[in-house]
Amino acid sequence: MRGFVESFDFIIIGSGSAGSAMAHRLSEDGRHSVLVLEYGGTDVGPLIQMPSALSYPMNMSTYDWGIVAEAEPALGGRRLVTPRGKVIGGSSSINGMVYVRGHARDFDAWEEMGAKGWGFRHVLPYYKRMESSHGGEEGWRGIDGPLHVTRGKCANPLYQAFVEAGRQAGYPVTEDYSGREQE
């Protein structure tokens, strides 16, 4: 292990999914030194590791920065709470262990508005490079990236009842909402 150095090739603020993956990619060949700064502590513990406890870390100053958005005129002047993780793993550690890619149509709309190279066809290879998916729609998921993604066990009959209720209400059903069909 290297001793402490006073200069680094890269400094990354925040050890969330993006910061941690970026640090790994930048340092994996051993040519660059990377410093990752994280204010929060460990993400080990039942309130983070148990998905059904997700509302607790989102509302605890130990794990959440407590950010509240500015008053929003379109929402009748309400100020929305915006949970942001203050912990190793960042906001990904306080979101109930849910992984969802950005919506393909959002990327395509940004490209149409002038963000050249940001269409979904451009970013999909990066999503795939980032993932090591255990399941999901073939051809749309990565298989050897640093971020392991798997679907939770759906043993509770209420899960399928919820999906079926949506289908009966006219909503389309997809087996992989980060696959070909995101709606």
C-alpha cells in the first residue's frame, strides 16, 4: 500500500455510485493516484442494508444532507425534500437499494436540445460497461462492470398483485424497466 501523498492526479468528491466507479476506473491500471473525499460514514447497518427501511436513512441527519428545494411556483409554493446521501455509497445507499437507469427519452430529448453525443444510443454503452447485471433483458445490460445489479426476490404475493393491478388499469408491463421498454 502506498503512503500518503500530498498531490493526486484526480480528486473525487463523494463516494456514491458515480464517484466510486470513477475512482475505480481512473486507478485500475495503477498509473494514476486518486483521492476520494467522503464526509459521511459507513453504509453498514440494518437501516441501509434493509430495503424496506429506506424511509429511515432518508430522514436521518446521519445519512442524509437534509436538502430542501427552493419554493416551486408550479407546485403551489411547496418546497420539496430532496434526500441526498451523506454516507459511503452516497444517495445510492439511502434509496432502498433501487437501481434505475435514466430514461432513454430524456437522453434523446437532451440531444435534440443541443447536447450532442448525449442521446441514449451514446450513453447505453457506458451503462452496460458500468453494470454487472444478474438478470435483465439480454443485450441491454452489462455483464462485467463494477456495479452488480440484481432483481430482488419477489416472494411476497403483494408484489405481483401490485403489478397486476397496474396492468388491469391499462399500464404496460415490462420485465426489465432498464431494458428496451422503460414504460
